[in-house]
Amino acid sequence: MKFVCTDMWKQYMNVIAEQASGAVHILDRYHVMKKFGDKINQVRAEEARQMKQDGYEPVLKNSRWCLLKRRENLTTKQTVKLSELLQYTQ
């Protein structure tokens, strides 16, 4: 067996590690991107709370898709929002 493709369920990963340790384990894109999106959203929410406590305007509100989409797929409104967000990193 050369390749194994699964989702990220821990039991799958354990069995593959035991029974197919020489195979390349490929994680399905849906679950990888879901974990990535969840983590981005968590960090965004934490930063928004911290910025609010520090007295900054709510610039992170409604910014989720600006952070997740490819730049070329952003709407005009999202492009403006992303530009506003990037001003805080400089």
C-alpha cells in the first residue's frame, strides 16, 4: 500500500500508523480547510476581543471572508476591508 486517504478522525490515524506506517497518509482537503478556517476564526475572535479591550474600533468585525478568500476572489467591499485590516499590521 503506497497511499492512504482519510479524514482526520483519530482512530483512522492510529490504525494507519500501526498498519500502514510505510504509506503516505493524505488528509482530505475538506477537513484540513475546515480546521484551518476554525483556527483562523478563533484567532480573529480573540484579537477582536483584545482590540476592543484596548480601545480600538471594531475593525475585525465582518472580516472572516477577507482572511479566508484568495485576494483575487474578494469583492470590492472585502478588498477595502482587507486594506483596513492590513493597516493595523504596519
